[in-house]
Amino acid sequence: MILLYIVLATLAGGVLSVVIAASLTVGLLARVVKSLVSLSAGVLLATALLNVLPEAFESSASPQSLFATLLAGLMFFFLLEKAELYRHTHHHEGDGHHHHHHFDAQQAGRGGWSVLLGDSIHNFCDGVIIAAAFLTDVHLGVVTSLAIIAHEIPQEVGDYIVLLNAGLSRGKALLYNALSGLSAVVGGVIGYFVVGQWEALFPYLLVVASSSFIYVAVADLIPQLQQRMPWKDTAAQLAWLAAGIGIVVGVVRVVHGH
């Protein structure tokens, strides 16, 4: 049953992102992505700091070793991004950051395969994280999956916009996104069979998951929100951030209430 939960959770983000991308125009998608970036930041930070990390620190592992793992995780994801193997493509023409003309073509051109490879590795890691969370506790798996899905949707939609603006057909762009999303399922299944045998590692894997969430939120999402804008747009950003935190708090209360 746990394996079924893992497969469904890892499929959800990819399926939803493809459905959203296929059903909306590029202009509308660009506006949706901007809002979802704020929402994702709130969801990721709340999940890491209010749910996953506390669960890890309630284990018998020493706090010093868990904090060392958190630091190592942040450095690991920093180095992966340096190598362009852990990409979070929310940037595209028309996202409000004044990118030059042909920016998307450059993103999907010489770096196109690294973007797809990076997203696949990112999604694979997410799958392993989801598996570890479900193996620790089903409730924790649900909340962790929510955080990953909340981030995966704008990430995949952002990739889709870049590929479209670079000249790919809608069909090819959707296909590449779908194939990239399937790597999360692979990671989840492998994580279930491999990680499940090492229960003592669960607290450390949860901390690695938290380091991924914190890194993406602080290094990628929040900097995108730090730009001069009218107060109405700033208020909307704060509202979406608060909504992300509120969703996590609400889901935690619901799943632990049953």
C-alpha cells in the first residue's frame, strides 16, 4: 500500500503540470507561474521548518549530526546547481524580470539538454524524498508530497514556456516535460526498495529533504520575489506566501486529526 501511495504522489506533480500546461495559453501560464512561485516558497519553507525537520529531530539521532547533515545538504544542492544538474526553471520571457529577446531560445538551446537533465535529476531526488517520507510516516509523506508538487508545477510549467518560446511544438514540449516528470516515479520506486532497508537513515534523509526545500525556497524562489513593484503586487506576493504556509499548517492538522 505504501508503494502505491509513493507512485501516486510522484505521478501527481508531473500529471498536474502537464494538464495545466496543455490547457492554458502561454500568456496566462506566465501569470500563473508568478503566483505559484510565491505559493511554492511558502509551502516549501513551512514543510521543512514546521513539519519535516521537527520529525527528524524527534528521532534518536544526535542534533549535531542532523545539523551537519543539513549543512552538507545545502552545500550539495548548491554544487549540483553550479554543475547545472539541479535547475529550477521559473525564468522565462514575460515573467516580469525584463529578460532580453531570445532569452528562452538561449535557455533551451545550448543549455536545453542540461535543463532537462537537471530537472530529471531534481525529480528523481524528489521521488526518493517522497519514498523516505512515506516510509517514515504516511502523514509525513502526504505533507512532503504536497510541498514537492507545489514546487514541481511552476517548475515544469516554466520549462514548458521556455521550450515553446524556443520554437518547439506544444506536443514536443509537453512530451519532454512528461518524460522529465516520470523520473520522480523512478526515484520513488527505487527509494522504496533501497531506502526501506535502512530505517536508521530515515532522520538523515528527512534532513536532506528539508535542505532541498530550504535551498530551493531561499536560493531560487525568494530572490525572484525581491524586485521593486507596486504595493498591490507586493501584497499579492505576501498573500500567496501566507497561503502556502497556511495550506501546510491546515494539511498537517487534517492528516494528524485522523
